[in-house]
Amino acid sequence: YPLAKQGQATQALSYAFLSAGFGALVGVVLITALSGWVARFALKFSSPEYFAVYFLAFASFVGLGGASPFKTVTSIGVGFALAAIGMDSVSGSLRLTFGLDQFIAGVSFLVAVIGLFGLGELVMTIEAGMKLEGIRARVSPRAVFETLLQMPRYWVALLRSAAVGCWMGITPGGPTAASFMSYGLAKRFSRRRAGFGRGEPEGVISPETADHAAGTSAMLPMLALGVPGSATAAVMLGGLMIWGLNPGPMLFIERPDFVW
């Protein structure tokens, strides 16, 4: 939006979709190269190893995030509390339902996202009195090509964000966390950190690359381990189960044609 206000709407969109394409391509190459090896390795997994995978993901949030570690740990704790509401899938006991039948099924992911992100942004906008006005612009093919030629200048941000995205996709971090983490790292290490939030292209490139790299890479643990690395992968996991397919290492042995 700040770039668009400066008359560079085409450049802003171009930075976004070009970096998104790069991140997704890196994710595709990663899962193609590693999925078979991960599936074979996952055959040795048991409860301690699955716990370690999740612990590593949460440790990545704290160690690599741009926010205060205390705030990150607090947010993780709130997430644990919300996830604990409802019927325990193992023992069948009710947790944190407070006698309300509506809580037996737990807290919907969509409800949590709208409540924690949507309403929070709405309150902040009201508090700041921000007035957002749309920018009218025409996409120019010449400007898109010129932006493409500028992309190699940001090769460090592209590679770093792709690595963050793939890491957060393989571990159960997800694209949203990867986007925030990549933006924080880009702002921390950039020589033009003062321009972030004011139209710095690296602030567009970094989260877009990480977001799509993580979204694609999340297919790897979903297929090989049965552990969804993102909300989209979780939906796909449910879809596979509806079709009678059980994601995990045995899927590579029983249905390799379907996996590829």
C-alpha cells in the first residue's frame, strides 16, 4: 500500500507475485528431493520424535521471531490453551469446557483467526483513526519486466526468506508464522530498515517468499509424517482421510503413484 501511494502499484504487485513464485518453486524442489528420504526416516518415528518435531517448531518461533521472546512464549501458551478446549481425542475426557456444550467440539481455527487477527486489526484501526483510501492504477507490462530485472538485487532476502519458509513449512510452523518471522529478520538485517512500512521492496519480498515457500513445504510433513505444517495442509489431511488414505510413511509404500 505505501508503494502504491508512491505511484508504484505495479511494482508492488510484481514484487509480491514474483517473490511468491520463487518461494513456491523452492518449496516444490524441496519436497520433490526430500520426500522419499523423509518418508523412509519417518518409519522410525515414535512419540518422542513427534514431540521433538513440535518442540523444534515452537523453539523456532521464539529463537528466530522478530518479536519479544516473552510475547512469543505468551502467544504460544494462549494457543495451547485454546487448543486444549474440548474433548480429549485420546482419553475422551472434557477439558476447559466449563459445563458448556458448545465447547465440546473445541475452538474452530477459523473463529480463532478471525478473533485474534481480524478483530485486533479492526480495533487498532479504530484507535488510530486510520483512513484507508484505495489506489487506482493500471498494470504496465513494461513495469513488470523492469521489476523482474530488479529482483536479483534482493537475492539475499529471497534466499533467506525461502529458507525460513521451508523450515517453518517442514516443522509445524505454517505460512503465517513464516511471513512474520521473515519480515522481522529482513527488518533486523536490512541496511534500509528505516524504509520498512514506508514502501521498502524488501518488506514485500521477504514475507511473500516465506509465505509461499512454507505453504508448499508444508506438504512434506503432511504426506511423509501425517503432521500438517499449515492450515491448508490440515484441510488436505482431512480430505485424504475422507478418501480412505492415511498420510504418513506407509502412503509412499502403498500409494506412491498418488503421492507423486
